[in-house]
Amino acid sequence: GHVLQWRQGCEVDRSLLVVKSISELAYDGIELIYFNCTSEMWLTSGKQKDRMLEKWNKDYRRTAIKKCEECVKVLEIHVYCVLNFLSSAPPAVYMFAKKSVRESRNLTLTCLITGFYPKDVKMSLRGNSTSLPEHLITSSGVRPNNDGTYQLRKSVEIQEDDSADYYRHVSHSSLTEPVIKRWGNYNHTLLTFTLLSRFSYLEINLHNIKTTMM
């Protein structure tokens, strides 16, 4: 079989200024005809018949001009949004622990940073003052959010009774200084104690109610 290809788009320079709009047709990988948005004419680099160019410039010229204008407008809007809204966005940093799904006596300590732009970011995890080896850390890698910003998640397995303090260091171009988040096992212990206290209080109240009714 044969393949007809169409390429439509815009080219920009390093300053993000639109320098050329592209509309090209090819047949089986060989350029057939293209539209020059500057001269606003269909052209060909091959030995095509003048009749073909005459027909395309007569029937499809206005449509091609409109496509060039639309492409430039869309790209300019995109560039404007990137420069004005995503030029710099600091990360939101979250650190939490939950029961490990691998080992019942362990906790999975996770740090999530999200909403940052640009993409480049550094995040490290330390136990007390010692950096944890990378082979112990599970990383999601930097992933895109649906609003054009990025997120990164890293986690490590620790023992449930681990008394060390863990610190997450985050560096990003939007920050004047690194963000340092601290997590200690007292967080988990305090939560467990609070839940146990509430259950004990509930049991005492239920016991008092039963005694009164008797």
C-alpha cells in the first residue's frame, strides 16, 4: 500500500519567537507539495506539473493561510502561559508514613513533592545526619501533573520501632533555600497512643452506661 503524510506545525527560535509555520504533504516519504506561510503560496521542490500547483493555489490557498494563522496563535498562547504562569513554581512538600505492604513490622516512609516548575529538582533522604543509599530508596521519577507542573515521590522502608529522625532535603530553582522536612517515629507513636486512648475512653463510657442500666 501507499502512504500519504501531512505535517502541520510551527517552528520557533531560541527566544520562543515564531519563525516559520509548516504545512507539508508527502507521498510514500517523498515530499510532494508544501505551503510557504511567508509567501502564502503552495510550492514544490520536485518536478511537479504546473497544473497541480495552480489547482492547489486556487482551491486550497485560503484554507492553508488560515491554518498558518491558527497554528501561530495557538503556539503564542502556549508560550505566553509557560513564560507567565509556569516560569517558576515552588514545590509543595509532604512527608508521611504508613504500614508496609511488604513487611508487617515495617513502615513505608514517603516524601511527595508536587506542583513545581521547571522540571529539574533535587530531593534526598537522610536518617539523622546520614544520607540514605539510593538503592534503599524507591523513586517514582519526575512525572507531569495535568496543569503543566511536575511531581516526584520517594519512599523507603524503615522498622516500626526505629527511633531515628528522618529529614527530606528538597532543592529547586524556585526556592531561595532548600526545604527541609523532618519526620520522627514519635509521629506514629503519638497517633497510635491517641487512637488507643480514644478507644479506651469509649470502652469506659460504654461500661458506665451498662452499669447504670443494670
